[in-house]
Amino acid sequence: MERDTGVAERLIAAARELSAGLAGLRFAPPVSHTYDPLTYAWAAHEMYLRRYAVGLRRVVFLGMNPGPFGMVQCGVPFGEIALVRDWLGIVATVEKPALENPWRPIEGFACTRSEVSGRRLWGLFRDRFGCAERFFADHFVANYCPLAFFARARNLTPDKMPGEEGVALRAACDSHLQTLVAVLQPEWVIGVGAFAEARALAALAGTGVKIGRVLHPSPASPAANRGWAEAATRQLVALGVWP
């Protein structure tokens, strides 16, 4: 994997800028708590960028936002703890957020709950490419929005943020996605699910980047539960992303 540390530095600066820009947003009920892993789990996220965002990438997989037992805990997109630790080789100290949600406490790399979406996504990449370096030679994984939203224990997604707060959120995240694509210069951005695809289409219109979609690996999706890896692989082959 050819390394260009300047790419990582630009994405690190962009992530810090995104986090700072979102810090002033406030979200009305039913949102009870908002988490930004780019603050309390920054050490792991920075490690992810420094290790794997080190050159141009042909394909960027774009998720929606952090899952409660994934990036929320470890700062890595779709961050199933075991795969982040054992396959990506990332372990770091995770602090506590300023306002911790008692229904969704932060346990960091000690979290024993499985992030099913992350287990499926990273598991597919591990099984297909073997080692992380082979996957990241051509690919990268990012989230459209770095924030997680909760109504007590219930997870809320960015598409549910209404009115002016939703407009401000999307404006900041669109801008960050545009920067990500300008830095990594991918041929493809693949939305993991319909929302990520829709935001990519909106934010990247006119850039010439090809936009596609794979089925979201969430266990809430009956189709994903019938063999997500096989379905996603078929979609990527049909698009021409994978041979």
C-alpha cells in the first residue's frame, strides 16, 4: 500500500473541522443525548486515519452514522470491536463524553456487545481480501455523519433530524463528504443503505464520481438477515465495482 501521509493529515484536519462545526448544534426532543466519537474516541479515529487513509482510493464505502456498539464505542466507522482490534489492529483509550447517556454508556474497547452491521461489513472485507492492507489499498470506509442520536436507549438516525437542525447537520456533513472525496479522489462512492446513497448523490452532484449502493447490513433488515455478504457482493459485481 503506497503511503502518502499528506492524505491522512488532510482528513484528520477535516474531521476536526467537522466535529468543531457540529459542536454548536442542538437537537430538540425526542433527542435526549448526542454523542460525537470524534471527541471522546478521537485517539482511535485518528489512528484509523493515519494507518489507512494514506493515499488515493478507488472506492469509498459511506455509512450513515455511528452505531451504538460500533463507532460510538471505538471511534472507527462500523466499528465492531473484535474486528477493529484484531483485523484493523486498532486499540486506543476511549474517554467519556461530556454528557453520558445512562441508557447507552461508553465502554470503549471493553464493550462486549456486537455491532452486527460492522461485523457483517468488515467481515465481508476480511473474508474477501484476507488482510486489512489489501482491502485498504483500493478502498476506504467512512460515515456521512459522525454524530449518534438517542432518545434514551433508542437509536435515532440523521434522516430523522427535522427543520433547521437537520438542514445545518446536512450542510456540515455534505461539506465534509465533498472534502473527503476531493482528498481521496475515488472513482466510486458506495452508500451503505439508501440514506447514504441519497446524501452522496446530493453532495457530489456534478463531480463525476460514480455513486452506487449496497444493502444496509443492519439486523433490522430482513433481506440483510438472509445473507448480507452474498447480496452485497452481487450488487458490487453488478455495478462493476468488484470483478
